[in-house]
Amino acid sequence: MLCSAHISWLFAERPYLERVAAARAAGFDAIESAWPPRPGDRYGLAGAVAEQRRAAPGFAVTLLNCAAGDARSGERGFVNDDSRREEAEVAFEEAVELALATGAPQLNLLVGRALSGVPRARQRAAVVSAVRSFDALASAQGLRVLLEPVNALDNPGFLAPTPDAAVELIEAAGCDDVGLVLDLYHVARAGVDPASAIERHRERIAHVQVADHPGRGVPGSGTLPLAELLELLAGGGYDGAVGLEYEPHGSTEATLAFMHEPRWRALFE
């Protein structure tokens, strides 16, 4: 497995583009990111990655989130709003362009939170239609679309709050190549047993993210057996990326000591 620093969460004490170099300096061979909200950051990300690849050719971008709307106002995607379909199509095309520029092979499409006054069936149909269309666009460019379950306690009304719900949308779209982001914090926060979710959906899992629960802090700050869960994934054949997506509460480097523990080190050797 490859350990990936989620630079929208880690190294947040630095300007966004400086986090790419900070991640490699801290020992990471890969990064991932939410959609950069500032145009300058979007334009500069490919260059920042290329700069690190000049020194480390294997430096990777494992995952890029598509634009998810106004996060400050609570949006977590908007493909469920069929009145914004054209906006969603443009946003997805921009995500494809940035993925190609940075070498990210996978795009994380957040499906959105429930809209007031719009029937759930209509919103679900909009998601299914978008997944089907965007999957075809991504596949034509050699990219893969992923859906992420996002718990409804932190994000009320999210339309895919559990792995089961996300897989139902994938199956409704009829897109066998669409994968699943398994964020172990979100799974636990939703009240789902992570080990059971792994066993049920291991064939769909295309990317893994970790933070401890409760609290979404550094591994070891909560009660989730994260190393054990990653061993379960590896034992079942998962060899993809594991993104660290936790809240450092200060200097990121100060939180990385757990990576040197033998059990964690063995996961990424």
C-alpha cells in the first residue's frame, strides 16, 4: 500500500501549494487533495507536483476530488440538483483536466446533501444520471470515478451516508468500473462496523482514507483499530493508496510519529 498525504487537511499551516513540497519533505511519496477552491492553487498544482517529480520521479497524486460547491455554506457536492447539471458537467470537465495535468488516476465525486422541497427520487435520479455520464467521460481519458460515503451526523442529509448507500447508487447507474472511497472515519461515524464494510465491499474499494474516531484526529487519538483494519484490507488483496485525512490540530510533522511504529511501517514497506 502507498501512504498518501491529504494536503487539504495535512500541512494546512502552510499555503496550499507549499504543502506539496512539505509532504515529500516529511517522507510521503504521494499526495491527494480536495478540489482547490482558489484558481491560483488550481493553476499551480500541476507545477508544484512536477517540481517534486524532478527530484523524485515516482512522486504520485493518488486522488483528486471534483468541485463540491460552496463548502463553507455546507455543500458537499451538487450533482443531485438537476437544475445545476450544466454547472456539474463543466466542473467535472475541469476536474478531468486537472487530474490529467497532475497525473491523478481517480476522481472523487461527492453526490450532495438532500435539497429541501425536491423529492428524494428526483435527486437520486440526478445522481445516477451524472455518475453514468461522468464515468463515460472519465473512462475515455483513462480515469476512474469514485463515490465516497460521507456520514450524515457531520453532514446531515448526505445522499450516500454509508458504503451500502454509495454502492446502491453505483449499481443503479450500472457502472461496474466506478469505485468506492472507504474513509474509515466516516464509516465509523455513521455507526457502521468498518471491518464488516470491508468484507462486504472489498471488490469496490479503490481508495482508502483514515482518521481516528471519535474526533477525526491522528491515528492513535481515538478508538478505531486503524492498523488492524488496514491489515485486513491488505490481507484481502488491497494494494492501493491510503490517504491520511485527519485534523492535525497544529503542526502536521508533530503528529507523524505513529508512522514510525513497526506495525504502521510494515503496512507501507
